[in-house]
Amino acid sequence: MPINQQIWLWFNNGNARDALIGNGDYFLRDHTWGCHDRVLVINQLFDWATTTNSGSVAAAAFTAALELLTSTERTNDAFDLVHCYIVLSDDRHESLPIDMEHVACSLADAARDHAATLSKDAQQRDLILLVAARLPRLADMLGLHITATSYANVA
């Protein structure tokens, strides 16, 4: 993927967390869906981390973004961040040194804290199931029993 100079400048200036979240000046509009283009940012984060040997910095930014999203009740964005990371990590056959146990705990806490709201949103429930299918520890924490059939119905 070609380098996006603007995004790399953000990363080089220590703003990877904000770029992953997409707040304010760090919002990149996805032309198809109209939301923050988190896929582009995470792809660039992988490239930047590899090129600059900054995997631990990238992982810390990802974790900080997740923590900020869950602490500010942006549960949907938190699950979307993790889902995008998982999909891209699989596609690229690489990962960042992210503590996925911590990720699962953060998501489980956020999901439990907002269970009433999340249970009313089918799209959010599907996103939770997609992430939980890839993070068995999260599924266990939420008491979900993900089968190949239930995963295929969502995916």
C-alpha cells in the first residue's frame, strides 16, 4: 500500500491514537460508508510500524485508542477498531504486539456496561459476535457460544 504522508506525519508526531479514533482533524471520511476510514489508518499503521521498527509504539497507540473509546462509552467504535485490526492482521499475515487478553477484557467490560443499549442494536450485536468469534476469551467473558453456523450467519 502506498504511504499516506498525512497519516504517517500524524504517527511520527505521536498522534496515532487520535488517528485510530478519528476525532476532529484526524477524521478521514470513508467515501463508501461515510464513517471514519479506520481500515486505511490501520493499514498505514502496520506499514509505518514495520518501516520505522515501531511495533511497540503502534501497539501502545492501538491500546490507548481502545481504552479511550471504551472509557468514553464509544463501544461501537471500540468493537469496530478491534474488528478492523483483526481483519487486516489476517489479510496481511502480520500483527502488532498487542495484548489481546487486555483487549478482550476491555471489550467485555464495555459490552457488559452497555448491555441494555447494545441488545437493542442488531448491527452492534452482529459486530460483537464477529469480534467474539475471533477472540474466544471475549466470547467466554460474555457467555457467548459461537459456532461455525452462528459465525457464518453474521459474517
